[in-house]
Amino acid sequence: MQGELRGEQRGKIQGKIEALFDILSEYGALPEKLSERIRGEQDLSVLQSWIKTAAKSSSIEEFEEKARI
């Protein structure tokens, strides 16, 4: 049961990361450092916050500034 929960959590995290990349890719190519930072994040609440910030941003630079990445 615990393994299932960890797998479910990893799936949710991966889904949030993919959603964030989908939004940010509309603004152009992501810098490698930013891509690595996003892929390394494991906190769902942080990822959700970043998704909201990305949706309200008009560029990668604006996202980085607002998200303080």
C-alpha cells in the first residue's frame, strides 16, 4: 500500500512538471538550469504555485523573476 502511495505521488509530481513545461515552452526554449530546477522539484505545492505563476507570466524571464527561481 505504501509503495502505491509513493508511486501515486511520483505520478502527480511528474504530471505537474509536464504541465509546467507545456506552459513555459510556449515562451520559447527553456534554459538548461531552469529545466533542471523544475525537474528536481518534488514538492507538489511548489509545483502548483509555479504552474499558476507560469500561466500569469508572458515570458520565461518573467516567470523566473516572479517564481524567484
